Amino acid sequence: MGTVIGEVTPLALGIALSPFPVVPAILLLLTQRARETAGAFLTGWAVGIAVVTAVLAVLATGIEVREGTPA
């Protein structure tokens, strides 16, 4: 399981750091309360990624891996 996480981590970071969150971040920095708004956005973004990762990790433990050819 550790090797799978090591292989998937760069892909997950690439998706998380993609240009899609850049636009809202720039718009948030242009608001009157930029520091509070950007902090809330960053916290929500990190919590959302952590929740999705945790749910997928729990679901992945339930997958049964079989060695051999299917019948």
C-alpha cells in the first residue's frame, strides 16, 4: 500500500496545484478582507482534498486483489 501512495502522490499534487484554484485565489486576494478570505479558501481547499483522500483510501482498502487469471 505504501508504494501505491508513493506513486499516486505526485499525480495528486499535480491535480491539486492545477490552474483551476488559481483564478479563485486571485479573486479572493482582490477583496477587501483578502487575508481572512484567502485563509478560509486555503483551509477549505485543504480540508476538501483531505476528506476526498481519506474516503478514497477507506474505499481502496475494501478492494479485493486476486493473484492469478480470472475463471
